[in-house]
Amino acid sequence: MNDWVTVGLGLVILAVGAEVLIRGATEIARRLGLSELLIGLTLVGFGTSTPELVSSVEAAVQGSAGIAVGNVVGSNVANLLLILGLSALIAPIAVEPRSFRRDSTAVLVVTLLAIVVSMTIGLTRFAGFIFLAGLFGYIAIAYLAERQAPDHPATERHEAAAAELPRGPRPILLDIAMAVVGLGILMAGARFLVSGAINIAHAMGVSETIIGLTIVAVGTSLPELVTSVMAAWRGRSALALGNVVGSNLYNILGILGLTAVIQPLQTPPEIIRFDNWVMLAATVAMVFFALSGRRISRVEGGALVLAYGAYVSWLVAHAS
């Protein structure tokens, strides 16, 4: 099978698996009595990040640190520059300062933490457990803060995201089966995607890191792209910003954390030297644009998209 077809097939399978898994897991959570707020904070955020998760774990297990780490860093850069920029071009993104200050502070701290870890101890199991503890801590703090303020804009956003997930009077065993089957589909899709990506890198004579930062990263970010662009199109631009910030937190703390616990690895030197700093600069730009005028304008959105184009062009120019 052609390697590009293999990658495309892997992405389609990942999307199907994520949808099946999140539907089954969400209904199980509702049956267990979890609130829409908690479901929105956890399962909805986890759902859009599952393609990145299984792809990075699969790449790490296959010994490709370039794809495993490049997928996360590249996805975060794509979220901040490409996806947020396109969303702002469709409709300026209004910013609610209360929730954004908390979440933007968290994503800045987490991004800096990832850079420091990659430059010092590397993605060891210890670092992975620290990342996972940070994720659970963030979810707990956000849940407690939003539960105590029912009118909090972030509360409404998370509850609305959970409420949009389909409901159905199905037997609990069917929901469990959907979750298990969805996970199996995800693992199969990740194997197709990673194997195809590695073969493409070898055939083109470029590093696996470049493929991870571009093809794999953008491909696994498609759920965030669709969700954010559709939210902006429907006039719910604040949801697009929440999706991006939440996804970047999950990518670093959840995906890098779990990947490191399962298969410790070292961040490729080229990512330490350049791409990590692009991720940090994009994060700072997002926070500056959002807080300077309490919105991200179309002009600023266009600047973000152009910056992503420049970043990818630089990667292509230095691919060999």
C-alpha cells in the first residue's frame, strides 16, 4: 500500500475510533452520575486529543522519538497559529478574562515546564508522572473553581460541550463495548499512521522529526481544527479559544506524560534547539493578542496563520 494512502487511512481510522470511544465513555460517565461540567473538563478534552495520544505512544514504542515528541510540539504550534488563526479570520474571538487568565497562566507554565524537562532530565518516567499529576491537579482546580461559580463562562463552555455529545438509552454493556472497540480502532489507526509516516520520512530522505512536526501533527489536530472552525462559524468563537488552550494543556501534560510513563524517551536535539521555542513564542503571542484588546481580531488571526506558514516553510527549507 502507498505510504501516503497508509497515513490517510490511519487518520480516518483515528477519527472514527476517537468518536466511538468518546461516545461510549461519555455515556458510561453519565450513568455513573458525573456532572456535565466534569465530563466537559475531562472526556471532551480527552476525546479530541486521543489521536495525538495513541500516535505518540505508538511512535515511542516503535522507537521514533521524533514522531512521538514532534507530534505533540507540532500539534501545539498548529493549534496556536493555524487553528486559532483560521478561527479568528472567520469571526473575531472574544475573550472572557476570568477564565482565560487562569487557563493561559496554566498553559504558559506547562509549556515552560516541557521545555525545561526536555533540556534537563528528558522525558523519563519520573517526568511523565509529574506531567500526569499536573494534569489531574489542573482538572481538580478548574472543576472546584467552576462548580463554586455556576455562572462562570468556562462552566457554561464545558457544560455546553458535554451537552452536545449524543445521548441514547443503550444498555451499559453496549457503552462499554463501544469504549473498548473505539480504543482498539484508535490503536489500529495509530499503527497505520506511524508506520506510513516513518516510511515517508525514509523515502524522502528527511528526519522523522520533520514528519512528526508537520504531517502527523496537523493530521492528528484535525478534530481540534473542525471543532474550532465550526464553533467560530456558528458565532461561538470563545469555544475555539477554549478548545486550543485545553488541547495544548492535554497534549503536554497528558500525552507527553503518559507516553513517557509507557516508554521513556529523549526529545530530539532539533526540537530542543528550535521548535520548543516556536511553541513558547506562539503561546506568548496568543496570550498577548487575547489580553491586549480582550479579543483576537481578524488581523491578528491572519498574522497567526502567516506565522504558521513561515514556520512550515522554514521546516521544509531545512528538511534535509
